[in-house]
Amino acid sequence: MAKEAAEQRTQEMNKEELNNIFEQQLSLDGDEERAQQISAIKEENNKLKQEKEILNNKLEELKKRAFWNDPVMMLSALPEKKMIFKGLTANKEDMSKLMLTPLIYYPVPGGSALITFEEAEVAQRIIQKREHTVELSCGELEELDQCRMRVQAVPVDILLPSALEIRMTHSRRSILVSDLPDLDISKEALLDKLELFFSKTKNGGSEVESREFLENSLQVVLTFTQDGVAEPLIERGHIEMPIGKGKYKIKISPCMSGDISNLQLQPSRCPTTVLLLGIPDVLSEESMRDALEIHFQKASRGGGEVDALAYVPAGRTGVAEFVEDTG
């Protein structure tokens, strides 16, 4: 009986140990499965975070492209222009047209003069006659009290643009700073203050590569050495900057530049201007101008009222500037 009882007890202990081992195995299997599930969830979360970051980057890039490429979205960032509306001044059909005023530089050789008459008919008569004998009061010449010179009158032909295409581009590293105060300091000193202010990261800037005043304006172009600095500043639009004892709100705009991609020219003749050639260097500039103006104002010589006259002595060259006659 004792033997059977011992065997039974041994069997019960074996069963108990087996149950414990089985339960431990189940526990281990469950922990491993849960660990695998947790690991899979973490991996999925990391993957979703990466995808979210990629999408956010793409969204920011699309916003930047839309900002730079859509002129309408850039209007708020352009330099301000104060205007007063005084009613409709143009035909409705012409409101969408862009008007460009040509500025022509014309080389003038030595020993010649440009003379502009008030009436085109006078200029045409002078050109048709071609050769003119101009009497000079030569007090500067000892040989004769009076002398003459022969000059040739030819038309002035220039090239005017008939078609123009401009490709606009922007610099991702540059900004246009405007609304600057008109202070009693030099331009160089103001440039130094702007460079110092915008080189500080706390002001949203970075190292400045170059700075430049735009011609005939209180606007400055600042170029940074790094990408990604200009865009946030432009989006801000304005920034308060200390200059001297005061603080001034200045405007930050995109820096746009234009390149001529297509230019077509057509010859045009100035209707009221004549080029006089073959003028000898026998008088001072002032005396020669007076002599030419007096001669070509005389109606008996086929002349008329002179609007402008420019004389270039022999041995020198000049450049005449032609603008559109709006009169």
C-alpha cells in the first residue's frame, strides 16, 4: 500500500510539474507574441511618421512653388506704391496692355550736330536740300571777318523695339528691402546696418553675401549665402528694425529680375531731327552752336524754330538720348 501511495504521489507531482511547465511555456509564448505585436505597432508608427514628414515636406514645397510662380499670390509681397485714383483715364480695351517707353542712345560722331525742329516739315526741307552753306561770324579768326562752311544734312534713323518678351526670374537667396527711412546717414552706413541686422539668426537672417542699393531708389537687395533664409522673411512681409534711436517698420519682398528672351527691332526715322555732318573745328563749341542755330532758324534758308541743338567738335564723340515725343 505504501508503495502504491508513493507511486501515486510521484505521478501527481509529475502532473503538477508538467502543468507548471506548460503554463510557463504558454506565458512565454504569450509574452513573445505580445512583444511581436508591440514591435509591429511601433514599426508601423515609425513608418506613418516618416510618411507624414514626407507629405509635409511636399506640401511646403508646393506652397513655395505656388508662391513664387503665381503673380497674384506675390502681390502682397511686392513693394508698396502710393497712388491716387482720379477716374478712368484710358479706354477699357487698352486696360490690359503694358505700355513701354523706349529710351534710345544714338552715337554722334565728331564734327557733327543734331538739330531738332518744332515742325517736321522744316526738318524734311533741310534734309531734301542736303547741302547747306552756313555763314560764320568769325571774330575768332584773324584772316577774315566773315567765312562760310558747308555741311551736309542727313536723316536720323534709329531702331525701335516692335516686340519684346521678358522672362522673369527670382532669386531664392535674395530679398528686396523697401520702405526704408530717409535718414541723415550715408548709403554705405545704412547698408552696414542692414547687413548687421539681417545677418543675425534671431532676426530670421543669416550670413549676408552681398548688398546693393537699386539705382534711383531707397530699395536694397540683400543676398544670403545659404538657401532657405529668404522665403521665411518674405512670408513675414514686414519687420521692425532699429536704426539709430528709432525703430522702423521695413518691407521685405521677393527679388525679381528680368532677362530679355525675345527682342524684335524695326527701323524708324525721327521726323523732326536732322544730323549735320562735316562741321570743321574753327570755332568754340558755344560759338558754333550759336552760328548753327541762327542759320537754321532763318525761314529764308528753309529753316524754322529750333527746339534743341547738340554739337560735337571734331576729334570727340558724343551720345544723344532719344525719348518718345508725348507732345
